[in-house]
Amino acid sequence: MTATPNGTHVTLDIVAEADLPRFRQYLQKAFAVAVVEEFGSADNGPVPSDADVTASFEAPNAVIHRILEDGRWVGGAVVSIDAGTQHNSLDFFFVRAGEIGRGIGRKAWAAIEKHYADTKVWTTHTPYFEKRNIHFYVNVCGFSIVEYYHARHPDHSAGPDLPGDGGMFRFEKRM
């Protein structure tokens, strides 16, 4: 639990199976904000795609968390936890549209780090056009950019279907 300046608390819980469709909807609405700002619309379907979201839900060792502020659902995270290596990944992380700018993301990330305190390395990815995410991961959370995926990168085809050229940054945070 992390207190916010106005005395509210940010916590994590596990998403119930019945809440997965709503989690997907909130995630896609949050991601759509950046797509619309960068490209003018999200007419090519939801970002991330339903298939990408489902794959993250069903990935081995996936844990799906709601982010709560005083019990109110304000965001979410999908993490993959490797108990053997403790090299874990943040597969999706979002603050609901309309909740951004109040420090929820920073407090939620602190709660994730505390919950998974045995983690040695965190990895995550974000699209090249998502400047707010890049700032958040590097300047707020302490991640480092370690790789850039582009159309000619050998592993590029393994990534999600994104607007633009599909470029993605990979981040790491060594604990």
C-alpha cells in the first residue's frame, strides 16, 4: 500500500476471471489515448489487439493485477513472474483514461516492486511513439533502454501489431 499526498492509498489485487473483459476494455481505452494523439485515430482496431491482450493473460506465469486507489479501480498491470530466475516482465501497465497525472502510476509501480521484492531484473516494452511511457519508465521508475526493435530487427516479428512502423523500445531495471 502506498499513500498519495492527499491521504489516499494505491494497492494491488488480483483480477477475477469475470473482470477480464472489463480489464481489457480499460487497458485498450488507456492505450488508445496515445495512438489517437500520435496518429489522429485508432481506426485500425484496438491497441493492443484483443489477441495480444489474450496472449498476455494466458502467458505462463502471468499475474493480472488491478490497481486500486482507496478501493476504486484506476488501472492495471499484467506481469510474468519467473520464480526460478526472478527475471520478471511487465507485460502491460496502464492507468485508466481520466486518471493520469495524479501519481497513480508511480505509486502502483512502487507497489509492484514491493510485492515482487525478490525480482532481480524487470523488463518491459513500449512503442517508440509513447513519449509519456518512455519518460515514466526511464525518469520515474529507473529503467534503462536496452534495445530498439524496428522493421529490420531480427526479433521484430515477435512483437505486437502496432501503428506506424511498429518500433518498440525494450527496457530493463536491475534491482
